[in-house]
Amino acid sequence: MDAFDPDREAVIQRAKDSGIAALITIGSDMAGNIGGIDLAEKYDFIYSSVGFHPHDAKDFTGEIFDKIKGWATSRYSALTKGGKIVAIGEIGLDYHYDNSPRDIQREVFRKQLLLAKESNLPVIIHSREAQKDTLDIVEESGVRTGVFHCFSGDLKMAKRVIAMGFHISIAGPVTFRKSLTLQEVAKAIPDEYLLIETDAPYLTPEPFRGRRNEPAYIVHTAQVIAKIRNVTLEDIARITTLNARRLFHIGEMPEQGEIAYKIRDSLYLNITNRCTNRCAFCIRFHSDYVKGHKLRLSHEPTEEEVIQAIGDPAQYQEIVFCGYGEPMLRLDLIKNVARWIKQQGGKVRINTNGHGNLIYKRNIIPELRGIVDRISISLDAQDEETYNRICKPEFGNAYHEVLNFIREAKKVIPEVSVTVVTAKGIDIEQCRSTAGELGVGFRVRNLDVVG
Ligand code: SF4
């Protein structure tokens, strides 16, 4: 972009200094494609995309298509070792400016989607006031990997985009006070589909609105999104960096599942991937990651490994036994490690499905006295029939026993709460009233929000 001609190197340096792990420069015309590839060759943390923007669709030729195809399928492609071209884009439809006739925009969009399919690269999609045509064309193309960039649609469109398997990228306008629809979308996107971007030199976030945008300002967009989603800036940085790396094939993915991982100010312990339920909404069935942390374990950790992974318990608000599964399956480990955490001045919470007494065929709650401060139990349904249908427990009579577990927990553990997920068929109000009758806290967890 010409806007960076006077100080491009200083802008790149500021991006690096602000903590940006990788930067993708977007191709939208031939000069931009060539300039982006040059930058990607020059800087190790810069990557580029190649494509032709709908604004210029009227100038698209067979020669241009061949050139873009050549880049996307050659040594430059990120799918070859050392290649730095990570996507086909920016492509799409723009019915706001209508700089090119709409039928030509659609034709050029279709051709480049086909190229993405052939080259196995994700797409970066621009869609402005052209929601229906964009979604229809993407749907018919069969392309299912990419991002809707600078998303400006509503929640309904976001859900359709995600259902097709696409990421959604949020830019600076989310920081504007009046961007309520965008803020609603930014709150609702599941972690694994969220990306952030600058669209520099455009769409400058607050507090720099009105000035030229640049990559370093992404921090301000990330801060606002963190606040909207009730996580920390560190959480958003980790989640979006991981998503970008996975989508665009940048760098190595973590091989090992993490034993201890931080979300907000708490430390979570991943002690097993086994569970006695098979809940329809369980994230384990479609992802290895929670909030940017890889949780699929290669082996169940020992007590020593867990203690080593914790470090100093007192530096966290609380230490949460959860697992990417049911932690009570490892009761002895919980008891020994929780005792150690308390001795070190830490606070202990357990997140459980409430099957502890079914697993051990005895009342285990008294064994947790004095070593557990809080327990959060998944109630998950208003009655046995719904529970069995949604959670598919391996035990008969499980719902009844979960209710008993809650009653027993209340006698021994200082703070007891139950959770439900906003899944189809779950009567939240009836669950709330059950929690009230049991005299315990109640929390509703949105489907797709884990951690
Ligand atoms: S109880 Fe939790 S870990 Fe187990 S299947 Fe259900 S959601 Fe997954």
C-alpha cells in the first residue's frame, strides 16, 4: 500500500516490537501481490497472500489468473517447505462501491475459489453488502477453509459462515462504541474460529481512529475483544495466534498436550482425557484445543509431573482440576496434589460431571474435606431422560446420583455450584430452579464456550 511508502520499515519494526508473532500482508492487485511476496522473502515473520480484489475484477485477465496460479502452486506456496504464500485472497464481492460490474465480480470470485481448491490454500474473503451472493457462491464452490475478513455481518451470517467451516476475522471497528452488532458477533464466535486483523492502512481502532492504521495497533483491537469475551489479552493473543498458524500453515504446531494451562488468572490441570459421559456438545469430539492450549494428552500425567507443571500455586487465583475428560477418574492424584496445593497457599477447585460416587461405589466427598475450596458440577439437564439423551452416561441412574453428589458436596465443600450448557433440549429455567432447591450456585455456560 502506498500509505506505507515513507516509513514501511519503521512500521514493520513497530509491529515486531509490539509482540506480533507473524504478519500476513494481503495481495489484492498485481502490484500488491508482487510487493507482498517481496516483503515475505525479506522478513522471516512476514507471510503473504495472492489474489485479485473484487474492486478490480473488471481488469482481471487470463494472464493475471495464470500468474496467481503460478505463485499459489509453486515453491512460494506455504504448503511447500520454506514457502510463504499462505492464502488466496483478498477475493470476494463488493456491492457497496460496485467498482466492477457484479456479474464480473462473481465470475472472478468463482475462478479464484476454484484455484484455492486446486492449490489447497485457504481463502481470504471480502464481502460487503453482498452477503447472500457471497455465501451462495462459497457454498457451491465446495471450498471450506479460509476466513471472512473484516467481518461486518450479523450474528445470523456469522453462524452460517462458521457452520461452513470458515474463520471470522474481527478488525478495528469492534473498538467503536456504536459497533454493537460487531461486538455481539465478536463475543459469540467459538474460540477455534476467531481471528483478528488490522486491514491497515484502513479501519484504525480506537484510540487512534482517524489516523493511518498499522499492524502494531492490533493490540488495541485484541484488548477490546478480550474484554468482550471476558478473558485476558494474553488469552486472546494465544488463541488467535494458534488459529492463524493452523489455518495458514505457519510454523510448527504443539505436539504434546499441556498438563497445566492458564486461562485468565487461574491455572487448569489436565489430568485425564477419559470420561464417563459422552456429551453431545463435548469439545473433545471435534478439537484438541481449548482457548489456544493443546489438551490431547499422549499419556496421563503422574503426580510429580502435575506438581512440576503447576510451579507456584499461590500465584494463581485458583488451581482447577478439570481435564479434557472427567478428573474424578484420578481421585488419588487429586487428593495428593490438592493437599500439596493447599500447603503451598493455593486455592483448589474441581470441575466434575458428578460421577465420583458412581465410579468408586462409595461416597468420596468426605475425602475432599479441607483440601477443596470449590466444586463445580455439571448438572446439564432438567431430568433423567434428557440427561441420558444428551450426556450418554456409562452408568444407569446417573442423573439421580449426580443430584445426590451435589447434596453430599454441599455438606463438606465450602462453595458448590452447578453448570448447564445452552444446548437444544435443555430447560435452563428448570435447571436453575433445581439448583435453587439444592441451595447451590448456578451458572449457564454458552455452547461452544469452554474454559
Ligand atoms: S462430562 Fe465434560 S468431558 Fe465428559 S463428555 Fe461431557 S463435556 Fe465432555
